[in-house]
Amino acid sequence: MDAAESFRERNTKEAELVSEIVTLPKSGINVRLAPLRPEWIMAHGLLFHRMTMNVGERGKALTSEQEILEFAEMMIEAMQAVFVEPRVRLNPGRGEIPPWLVDNEDALFAVSWAIEKAASGGGIDLRAMAAWGSPRMA
């Protein structure tokens, strides 16, 4: 096993340990979700901050094609980090699903759940962490 596989395996095991079975509101499907890790939030910096501060607030809709594309990419990455069972992958294998099978309402619920769990579970101010920014967004 190489180092990359070791990191993936460790992260998968950690996600399984802290995950919970949650019923998605629109589909009614039970899934296993994990809180977003602080490292994931820091790696996504300003884009994550904009997503958590702006999405869903009235009068702050995503307007440009670039914003919509960035949000879609962020949601796919967040879903891949949050969904433990089934796993969400762009190129799914056995027991995995593509992100477009998850209804938008269910996807937003799952990511919001993961953000709230991360904030409440570790006493971490996630918005402050995300506001630090990241090299790829600078």
C-alpha cells in the first residue's frame, strides 16, 4: 500500500467512526453521513466561507456562471467528503453513486448537517477557519 492509499484508508475509517445514519428529507432515504473535517474546511478556504455565508440567504443568490460553477464543484467535493454510505464519486464503483443521483434538497441538507455537526462536535468556529482563506483561492 502506498502513502496515498494509506491516507485514504485512514480518512475512510475515521469517517466511518464518527458517521451517523440520517434520513434525507426529500427522498426519505437513510444514508450514513460524516461531519466535515476541519482540514477539509481549511483546504477549501474562501469558497467554503462564501458558500456558508451566502447560499440560502435571500438577496444573495449566485449570479455569475463562475459562481455557479464554483458552487457546483464545491458541492460535489463536499458530498464526496460527507457521504459515507453510499459513497458519492464522480466515477462510481460498486456500492457508490454519482452526485447527480442525490436530489439538490437532499444534498444541501446533508452538507448543512455535516457543517453543523463539525461546528458543534469540536467547538470550532468553522466560519472563522474558512475566512482565513487558502492558497488556491488567493
